[in-house]
Amino acid sequence: MQKPMLKNTDTLHQVDSADDVSLFRGGLFYRVQVLTRLVGPERWNVGRRVVIVLAITWLPLVIITGLSNREQLISLLTDYEVYSRVVIAIPVLLIGQLVMEDRFGIVARHVRQAGLLEGDALQKMKDVLATIRRLRDSPFSELVIVTLIFVELTLVWNTRVATGPVWAVSRSGGVAHLTPAGWYYGLVCAPIYQLFLGLCFWKWLLWSYFLFRLSRMDLNLVATHPDSHGGLGFLGLSPVAFTPLAFALSVVIGASWSREIANNAARLRSFQLPAIILVVLMFIMALSPLVLFVRKLDALRRTAMLQYGVLAQRYAKYLQGKWFSPAGSPEEAQFSATEVTVLADFALSYRNIKRMRPFPADKGTLIGLALAVTVPLLPAVLAEFPFSVIVRGLLQAVKAVPM
């Protein structure tokens, strides 16, 4: 029974090596999922994996609390900070793996299919993808992530015990002791969340490495490309792939702030600076790989404006001499439909170049990223300002608007 499973794993590895555009089909964690049939050659089984991870994390917490500390079961069931990590963030990170995998495959294949690279540059890109495969398949990175998780767990364990919720910590004589549910949450649930978070960050670093190497290659860019980014508009998929990671991290941070406001009398304004820093950091992480292309696209735009300006000047001058020759009057000028069309095409191409944006991301992408970071912070706002108060204020503001 064991040999067919190992054989299946080897087959998957061979298929992936031929595809060479996968971020997640490799490494220890992936191989464990293959051996347990959680993923297949062409199926990620996201729904099944979400159900299993909830069965490993959330369900035991409820059962353990119900059996050992039943009076605190309601406290656990109403603890939004636990929900944020276990019920929201972990499934979002699992779905985010699929999103990141799909977008990276689209971007990597588009580079090849669109003819952006030729000759030596194309071979360099193959070498880059081979390097990404080696880094992805190496167990070292995942072992480092696990090591960092337990180092962090050791460093902050006492602090978490001292500040833990009532369902996780029992206090007697001024001394805090973890309940069975608290032990399970600290040793199983929280590390699983951190593992998924660390894996997604590691894959994002691999993606950023891919974009860094791509930005330093000789790309066949076209200034008149209709995407207004010289043919690199498809790179706008990159921040989209980062959105689930930003959402998962933001929802956990927002839940922590919400608890501080609700239980420790903290004020919302005390989190204004951390919120600004969080939004800025998320935008830097998501968009910094695209900044690498700004200089290249800006140089393309300036060069193309000069080139098309010279070409348009020569052609317009030629037509002016032909149509308004001194030998005849304007009424006798011979207009060619082809010449008029070419002149209109020159004008359209020049306008496309002027509208070209050096940063390869659109407004919709930036708005989506902003929502992914800020919406999960709303519970912190609701912890200080109840939803009914916010709705009442909005209604009063609408009534005050003159009609």
C-alpha cells in the first residue's frame, strides 16, 4: 500500500517539473498533503482541506472546553479573536494559496506566450524558474518557518498565559494556569495559523524574486500597447494574489485591537498610528515588486514619445506638402483614404503613449487591496462605537443634507 502512494508522489513531482510555474506544488508540507490525499495532480480540494483543518483546530477547542470547563463554553463561542485566527484567517490562507498559485501560473505563462523574452533572456527566465523550483522543493525553508514559530512561542508564552481569556486561563491566588483548551490552542491552533501565514509569506518572497529577475531582463515592450502599461498590465495580477494574505493578517490584528478596546478600556484613537503603519506596510509588500518596472516603463514612454513624434512630424509634413501643394488649390488636393487612416492611427498611437502609466497596476487593484486591509479592522471600530450608533449617525447626516 505504501509503494503506490510513494509512486504517486514521484509522478506529481515529475509533472510539476515539466510545468515549472507552480509555487505550492513542492516542499514537505505539500508532500504530506499528497500522501494523505488532501491534494491531487489537478485538484487542490480546498473545501475538504478547510473542513479538515477546522476539525483539527476549532472542533477540539469546543469539545475540550465543554468537557473540562463547561461554564466557560459561552466565553469561547463568543471570542472573536479565536474566530479571527481559526475560522476566518486559516481558511482564507488556504484559499489564498490557490489564488496565489493560479495568478503566478498565469503571469509566468504569459511572459512566455506574449513573446516578452527572446534568445538569452528566455533561457535566463528558465533558469529563474528552475531556481524557484529548487527553493520551493527544499525542506530547509519550511523547517526554518517551524523553528521560528516555536521560538516565538517560547518567547511570548508567559505573556500569553498572563493575558489569556477566561476560557483558556484559570486564575487562583493571583497565579494564572492554562486550561486544557488553553494548552490545545497555544500548542496546536495558533502554530497552525502561523504555519499557513509563514508559508504564504515564503511563497510571496519567491514571487517577488521572480518579478525582480524579470524586471532586470531585456523585455520586448510596446509603448502603444492598449493596456497602457507597455504590455505589462498583466502584472496587476500580482497584488491580487497578495490580497488574501493581507486580509488574513489584518483580520487577526483587528481582532486583537477589538479585544483591547472591549476588555482593557483601550481607545480607538490609540490604534490610529498602528493602523496607518499596517496599511502602509501591506501596500509596500504588495506593490514593491511592481515598482521595479517603473523606471523601465517610464524610459519606454519617454523614448516612444520622441520616436513617434519624429515619425508623425515627417508623415504629417509629407501629407501637408502633397495635399496643399503650391501647384494647386486645396480644392484640387487629392486625398487618399489610406493616408488619412494612417494619420489617424499615428494620432491614436501617440495618445496611447501619452496615457501610458509606468506603474503596472490599475485603480481597481489598489482599491481591492485597500479593502482587504481595512475592512477586517472594522470590528475594532465597532468595539468602541456600536453598529446602531454608527447607523444612527449616518441617518442623521443624510437628513441634514439639503434637498
